[in-house]
Amino acid sequence: MSEPAQDPVQTPDNPTEEVFHDDEGKPISKKAFKKLQKDKEKAERKAATAAKIAAEKAERDANQVDCSKEQKRYGKLPMNQSHSRTDTKFEDINTINASRAGETVTVRVRVQTSRPTGGKMCFFVFRQGVSTIQGIIAADDKTISKQMVKFCADITPESIVLVEGKIVKPEEEVKSCTISCAELAIEKIHIVSDVSVRLAFSLDDATRPESAFEQDPELPRVNLDTRLNNRVLDLRTTTNHAIFRLQSAVCMLFREFLIERGFMEIHTPKLIGAASEGGSNVFKVSYFKTSAFLAQSPQLYKQMCIAADFGKVFEIAPVFRAEDSNTHRHMTEFMGLDMEMAFNEHYHEVLEVLEELFVYLLSNLKERFAKEIEIIKKQYEFEEFEFLPKTLRLSFKEGVQMLRDAGVEVGEFEDLSTANERFLGKLVKEKYHTDFYVLDKFPLAVRPFYTMPDPENPGYSNSYDFFLRGEEILSGAQRIHDADYLTERAKAHEIDPSTIQPYIDAFKIGAPPHAGGGIGLERVVMLFLGLGNIRRSSLFPRDPKRLEP
Amino acid sequence: MSEPAQDPVQTPDNPTEEVFHDDEGKPISKKAFKKLQKDKEKAERKAATAAKIAAEKAERDANQVDCSKEQKRYGKLPMNQSHSRTDTKFEDINTINASRAGETVTVRVRVQTSRPTGGKMCFFVFRQGVSTIQGIIAADDKTISKQMVKFCADITPESIVLVEGKIVKPEEEVKSCTISCAELAIEKIHIVSDVSVRLAFSLDDATRPESAFEQDPELPRVNLDTRLNNRVLDLRTTTNHAIFRLQSAVCMLFREFLIERGFMEIHTPKLIGAASEGGSNVFKVSYFKTSAFLAQSPQLYKQMCIAADFGKVFEIAPVFRAEDSNTHRHMTEFMGLDMEMAFNEHYHEVLEVLEELFVYLLSNLKERFAKEIEIIKKQYEFEEFEFLPKTLRLSFKEGVQMLRDAGVEVGEFEDLSTANERFLGKLVKEKYHTDFYVLDKFPLAVRPFYTMPDPENPGYSNSYDFFLRGEEILSGAQRIHDADYLTERAKAHEIDPSTIQPYIDAFKIGAPPHAGGGIGLERVVMLFLGLGNIRRSSLFPRDPKRLEP
């Protein structure tokens, strides 16, 4: 309301003379003053009416909030302490499609993004694992209030919400979501768990393909360290969900294949009394009043199981390496997929099992996990993995010859450097069109003490490595099963036999000839998917500089 | 040959006088001397003839050796270095039965016992894993020489031999072997790997049932420490083969059940930056220039995977406890079978999955591993394991009441002692006829800081334990998924939140309500099979006093 017009000023020295002024204090006539007053009163009445109307509208608006609120259509739920069960069906969003249009469903989803438009609508991308679906809410002043829409617009990305909504067939495909032929018209939305901190990065930024930066180098890029420092958030990307589904699959397929062939799963100790296998690169543990060491591999123990007649064994377990290597392919803790097997006549019986295992692994990954591979490919854009139905097996000698033919200077009995490994992989790929091959008969000198020498070619041994995209992912060999010869070879490698006495003793009571191998799980996943860094295929990687999270 | 009789002594001082002496130097007559000489010559000729006959027999015997030797029917093979492949079929002895009588097969077996009889025959018990078969060899002077039989008799038990033999249907069942309807008539036998030391015990002694000692307390008993000190030998018993087949099966069934229900396998780090969960009982590791700790459980990491939206996860991995407990059920390293799962409304959704998992596990062990169970039962003589198709679930309060009704003094909010656990198990078994049940709603004070309190009953929590034969084998709960409340509860347990910051941070970016549990693999196997000591269900057990073999 505007200030009332000034009253006529009565000056004490002129009490009877009426003087009239206008709003700015200028003297005016009595008539003019009266008119002014009437106008003002009219304006006041008008303002009062407007205020009344506004108040009534506010009251109506307030009633409209109640319509959503009273029907308990939105809000934040109290912390779930398992008060009760309603047996509501919580849908997997992957079951939602256009043919179910009209159905009302309940879903619990993560808010990936929210985009309010004009105060009356809000669009969501909801996420569940590797899948996304669009959600829409629009105020209608009957069931959905503007307040409810505002509540939606304020939900922080990465909050978990419980949504009840009607399945709607959108006018055009929702290209931004994995579920493109259906969306959810939100009828109820409640926050189950919200975000109380600023996110280190958005999931959109963390999922961006490498190629996008070529087009626009200004786009925010989430580097690996930032990802690993905020690993839980980073793991939520559809890419990471797919990577770890695939990691899980590799273990499953490894076991499937071996259990089918009569292998037995074993669990060997990681705490060991003496630093075996030479004693370098081993972590020391305080063990009550003495010290223990962390096993660098289950090698000696899986062989002891063979000496105990278990015949065919495998183990999936962490292995620990105290190597101060800060490369793209080294970690201090990684998962070893190990197998060991007694053979009848020739270690190639075992090598064949391992080759078949890999063909099984690679072909089943491609067939059964095509969806996950596609998702990862969107971000990492790797080349299709090629392999042969019958694995290519070259001798080390042949490998050296191929390198020499290509102009690389390399010694006959010299181990392959990482660069030479990769280059050989390239040569093999060009010549044989495979990203997977085996190199057999490595030089004896570059292998561990327990490796069986080749019986005919001095300087070589009954050992092999497997390569994926030019990098080693499996190392294996026939092992020495004769106690005296094993002792001799240990000494030749400057290993004190007394530090591995229980291992050597195992062969004094008779052991069959045997061979085996160990696979680095994270390397297989990294190389198959072309991830470029082993930390991307480990949930919570450990290296000399990282022990957290 | 005997010494020739003494020549007549010619003394220089009496050259012409002939003096005759007998063998003892007494003078005798010339005639007597002549007779003596004749007798001697006769004896010499007789001896020569005997020698000739013996030599001829030896030559014949030597020829007989050749018959076996020339046909290369026995001997010790050189160390197998994978010289060649003959593609001989090596049979599994389990495929041998009376219907194959007459067939010649090749088997590689362990000699469990050998029993020579009368120099012309030898009986063997041959072993392959959990199976045994009788082998017989008898000299026939045509193909099987006595020398070959002697070679057989000299083979040390536990040597590995390659046997070619004919399948024979024995006149009566061979009760001492698992394969009783067939035996092997040995035609060739070669040692693949022999035993170069005195065995610490015989496999027969190590496999003897407890009841045998009741009948004859003088029988050699192999105690647990001797077994563990000579673990490779001990592991060869049919009982141990069956125990570890069963241990392997528990892991397989655990995974089978969970993978079928959409669970994902994870691998979380065992090397951690800070001592979590209170910091006691944790092993410290030298980690380059700093220290790390060994994870006491995957608890915090599996929950972080839930915060990363993995939904349903499991892990099979070693866990480490630096507890100086020297009991029948504690080890410093054991296998944890862990699962964690987001739920929609109530933690009982998860509890139900765990209960179903156990019913699946127990029933499949009984059905699919009946043979192994029978073998173990022969030595350990445990009672049949009883369980209900729908798991019995009691509240902690009900458990306490049952104990009180039975006269045990126990506090309302007091944790169960091992003795009370067992006694309650006995009461439950009497009343409900089950060796497996669940206790729900433990007192809050006796559970870890991250346990969700019961929303209605102060002092209790949303947590549970599973029991097999009255001992705890699973511990689990709904976890707190709210970062602020988690911090508050950590502090209440005197845990510095900064030591578990990455864990708490995971819940600041939104997490669904979730619950889970961890199973001790070796405990499940020990209790299901009534082994009485957890070291019997661990390949190479670790306790405060044992780090080897």
C-alpha cells in the first residue's frame, strides 16, 4: 500500500487558515486535495482487493501442495531400518518397454541427471547398473503440484530415489538412454538416500569416450588418479559396471571349464613361514613373536597338492609382489588364476588343456557377454579381439627368428623385453591374424628354479607363456618332480633348500610328472578390453604408491 | 671251494725222508695220506660239479630274468622330461569292473601296500585318489620271472608305478579295496617315482577309524601334529581326498546358488592402508617405506561395492586374524565366503536368501557328494546331519529363554559363550530335530559398529548368526548405510572415523539399504563332517604356532 497523502499542515502561528499540499509538499487547492484523497482511497481499496485475491491464490496454491503432499507423493524417506515389509514389487528397469505402456510400476533408481524446464516440468535420467531410462514429471495442479516439481528439480544427482510411475511410449526414441522405447511418467518420488557432498565428477564426464576429447579438447576429463581416489563414484559408470561383470565372468568361465574336466578347487596359505622362490619381492608380516611372508604365488603349494595325488587342481586367490614397479601392468596385489595338473607322458597334455581353456574363455566372453563388451567399447574404443579356434603355438626359437627377420637384435637365450613382446605380438597378428598365441620352450636360464629342462635341446626348458594383444598373461611349465634334482636346481639358483624344505620333502615321497600355469586376472581383462592400464581392471588397485581406498 | 690239503712238508735238513701229515699237521702213514688225497680230489670234483650246476642254474635264472627284462616288463623309468608321446590310454581305475575281464589296461597308480608271498607271488593295493584296487603278480618262468616278482616285493609303499595288466574277475570279492569285483593281473610294472625316505606313517595307520582304537588301544595312532608336519603324506588318505573334494564342493555350490540369482563375484584388496574395524587382531605388513595391514574381512569393501550399485556381490577369499587363540576352531588365516546384497524394504529379504543358500548347500552336499561323505564317515563316524526344508529361525530373545528354561543363567544382552552356543544347539536339536538354525536380532552391544540397530526394540539389532551342530558358521546383519549415523556409531565404538574415511565417504554419495554375511569355509566343512578340529578341514592350516608346511 502506498503512503497516505499528507494531512493539511496546521501551523501554530496560523491556526485557522487551511493550507493544502500535494504528495510532494506543494500547496494545492482544497478541491484538488479532496480529489487526490478520493483517488488514494480508491487505490487502497484496489490494493486490498488484490492482496485478498493473492492471499486466496496463495491459499489455493497451498492447497495444491497438499494435494501432492497429502497423498504422500514425494519427500525424503527416513533411514531404512527394516521397519516393515509391504511386499511391493520393485521392478528391474530392463523389464520396462513400450508393450507395457499404461502400467504403473515401482522402481528404485539412481538419479544420473535431472533437467528442470520452465518450473513446471523436470526430466530425469535414471540409472540401474548398466541401464538408464528417462523419467518425466509435469505439474498438473491436481495430483502433481509445482512444489513437487521443484522438489524433483532439487534432487542431487547420484541420489537414490523410489519412483512410482506410469510406463509411457515416448513420441520419439529417447536416444540418451539405454531404454529408448519407453519412459516413466513420475507419479510418486521419494528420496531413499541422498548425496551430502559435492561429487568429485559427474558420471557423464566419467563415461565420456576418448574420441570425444579429440573433437573437443575442452571437455572435462576425469584422470585415472581422480577416479581411483573416488573409486566408489567411478565404479558406478556403466563402463565400470560392465568391466567388473566381465572380470567376474572370466573367473566363472575359468572354473566352469576346469570343474567340467574334473579339476578340484584348492585354497593354499598366503601366510608362509619362509620367503620362498628366491626371497626377493616378498612382503614381510609381523606374526606374533616371529615373522611371516606373503605368498608370491600358490606355486609351491599347488605342486604339493599334486604330490598329495589331487591330480588336477586350481586356485583363484590374491598374490602379493613387493616389486617397486610403477608401470601400466604391475600391481602389488592381484588375482592369480592358477592351475596344476599331473600328466601321463608329456607336458603338452597340460599345455593343450590351457590352450583349450583360453579358447573357451575368449569365445564365451564374446558370446555371453556381448552386451557388456559393447558398453565398454563405447568408452575405450578397442579393436575387436581376434583368435584362432586352434591356438597358434610357436617355439621361443621361432619367435626370436621372427624378431630377427624384422630387424630386431635379440640374443638366442635372452628373455623378451616388454617392447619385444609387443613387437612380436604385432608380427604374429600380421602373419597369423590372431591376438592370442603361445610361445613354448623358453630358455632355461630365464625361468624359475623348479622348471624342467628340455630333454633334448640344452639351454631350453619345458615352459611356455601365453600372450594377449602382445602382452604376457600366463606363465607356466613342467615342474621338476624329483627331489634330488630339484635341490640341485634350487642351489644353482642360489636358493637355500632349507627355506623350501617342506616343498622339497613333498617330492621325496613320490610325485607324478606335472605342469601348470598361472594367469593374471586383471591383465586378461585389461588386454582383452584394451583398457591400457591394469588399474582399470582392479576394483581397488594396489601399487607401491596406493593403499587406499 | 675248500682249501686244498696241505702238501707234504720237505724239511731241508732231511731231504730224502718223506713225512706225511694230515690236515691238522699230525704225522700219518703214506697210505692214509694217499687216501686222504683221493678223498679230497673226489670232494673237489663234486664241488666243481655242484658249482657247475649252480652256475648253469644261475645262467638259466639269468635267462629267466631276461625273459621279463628283455621284454622290458619292469624297472625304474628315467625322470620324465616329456621326451615323447605314445598316446597310450591311461585308465581311471574307477572304470575297471568285472564286465571288462580279459582286457589289458594301463594304469598309473600309487602303491598303498605290497605283500609278497613265498617268493613267487606279490599282492598289491593300488590307490588312485579315493579308490583302491588289488594287483597281483605271479612268476610263471615264461613272461614273469621270479626276479620281476622280487622287484615288485621291493617297491616301497607310496611309490608311483605304471602298470599294464589284465582285468580279472577274482574268485571272491576283494573286501580290502573300494573296487572289489575286479583286480589286475600285472604284466608290466615300472616305477615312475619312488620314495627316498622313511615314511612318517603308513596310510593304513592314517586312515584308521576312531572306533578301531577302542577295540585295540595298542594300534599305532597318527596324531594331528604328526599329520600336519607331514601334511602331503597325510593328504593322500582317502579320507582327506574326500574332505577336500567336499571343501571344493562347498565353494562350488555357494557360487552356483548366488550366480544363478544374479550375484557378481568381486575381488577386494587384502592389503589395506589402515587397520579398520577397531584395529585389534590385525597383521601388520612392511610396505615399501610405510606399513600396511591384512584385511580381517572384505566387510568394508563389499559394502563399498554396494554403494557403487553392484547390487548383489560375493567374494571367496582368505581373511586374516591375528588372534592368539589356540582352539579347535580358530586359525589365523581362513577362507571367507562373503556376500552382500542391497534390499528393498527389509533385511529379512537377505536373510531369506542366506537361509535358502544353506538349504541348497546342505541338500546338494548330501545328494551329489554321498560317496565322499561315506568315505569320511568311515574314519570320523559322525552323526547324520539333520536339517529342515524351511530353516528354523529363532530370535536371540527366544534362544536366551530356552537356555534359561533349561537352567542356564544368562544375561538378556549378553553374547553367547561357546559353551552356551553348543548347549543351545543341543536344546534346538532335541526340540526341533535340526542341526542347522538361525538366531536373529542379536543384542546391539555385541555386534560391530556398522550394525543397524533394531528400529523398535532398544538394545537389539538387525543382525543374525547361523549355527551348524551348535557352532556359529555365519555372522551377518543389516549395515548402516547413512554416513552421519555410521560416523556416530564408529565413535561410540571408539573407532577413529579418519581410519575408515574412504568407507564412510562411500555412504556420503548415496547408498541403498543392504545386508549380508560371511561364512567360514573350514568351519562349515568341519561341523558338517564332525571332524572335531578346524585344522582337519584346511589344506595347510595356520595358527599362532604353525606357519609350515
